[in-house]
Amino acid sequence: MDGAFRDPGIGALERAVYRGSIGDEEAGQGTLEIEPVDGGYEQRIEAVVSGHARYAMRSGFTVRQGSLLCEDYSLDTFSGDVRIAREEGAFRDVQTLQWGGEIQSYPRSVTPLLSCATALRGLDFARGEKRQFAVWLANTAYWPVDLHVEKRERVSVPAGEFEAWRIRVRPSFREVAGALDRVVQAFLPPFVIHFEADSPHRFLRFSFPTGPFPWNPRGRIEAVSFE
């Protein structure tokens, strides 16, 4: 597992609106805020899916010697006005049960999925760059994810046209079995993220499969506006 991401250098409060779709159907909308705070950043997400399911997320990051570290995370899920679930995680200066039954610290790169909108802005954006980081799943479980910076290209989203870096990500199964990893790589549709080419590399779009088969519609989250 590779080390921590670098500090992307976000200098002021950012607020963006995103919309989600599955195939050709709009599925929801949400806001993403990233605010510099003493020693790091705070990320906040508010989202509504299908006009009913509502999500409220917060994640804290610290910057240590130029490295960006996800400190903690919380996500509340609501059905209408009723909170039906809450998940929380704390990742630094702790040890817990990990794969193999050992008590260990989290990898320095560990990041919840929704926090990747900030963490991945700390990549070394360069064509061909490859690395592996840990995506936190639930409780104390995380999974390695491979990342490949494929190329720089111009993309169009509702917020406008941007020069962007195209990044492909996929779950890694190399630690389980090399043959299984090759099978998954061959058949799993790609996850593709675009970040703005100019620093501090705002998150523009995430395209992802909604199922394991080629005929499953793709999901998409894309920027509608930046403030």
C-alpha cells in the first residue's frame, strides 16, 4: 500500500453542486463543501437521492509535513426526516483488528469513499502515474484500490468545459490471488474520475458501473456549478 497523498493546497472555502444520474435518468443532487481549517481541511456533503433518501457527511483532514491524511468521518442516512443509519470512523493514532487477524494501524492512505473527492486531489498528476491506496469500507475494514492517471483531456460537464486529468480506479485482488485479479480486471467495467488539470484540481466527474455486467447502466456524478 502506498503512502499518504500530498496537500493539494486548497486556499479558501469551496462550494460545488453536483448531480447524479443512472443511464439517462437523473437520480439526485447534492452539495460538496471543502473548507480550510487550522491544520487541514473539513469536507461536507449534503445529498438527496430520488427525492427521498438524504445523506449528510462530514470528514476531517490534517496536513502533516506536506502529507494529506484523513482523520475522521461520519455519515448520517435519512429516510425522509427519520435517521435510519449512522456510520463513523477515526483513522489516526489508533490500532485495530485488520486483515490476517493482527492489531495494526491503518495505512496512511486510508480514505472513505466519499472523502476521495478531497483526498485524490493530492495525487501527483502526471500521465502514466500509478499507485495503490486504501478505501475504508465500514467498521474497521478497508480494501486496496489501484489508481492509474491515464491522460489529460478536455471534458464537458454542466459546470462548463475544463482541461482535466482522466483517472481509472479499480479494486485490487492481487493480495488474494493474481489469477482472480486478472479476471476482475478483464470483466469489471471501469471506474473513471476526472479532476481539473489546474491546481488545486477540483473534482469534476465520476463515472461508475451500477453492476458487474456490460449491459448494466453506468452511473455518473458531475459538477453542475462551482462557487
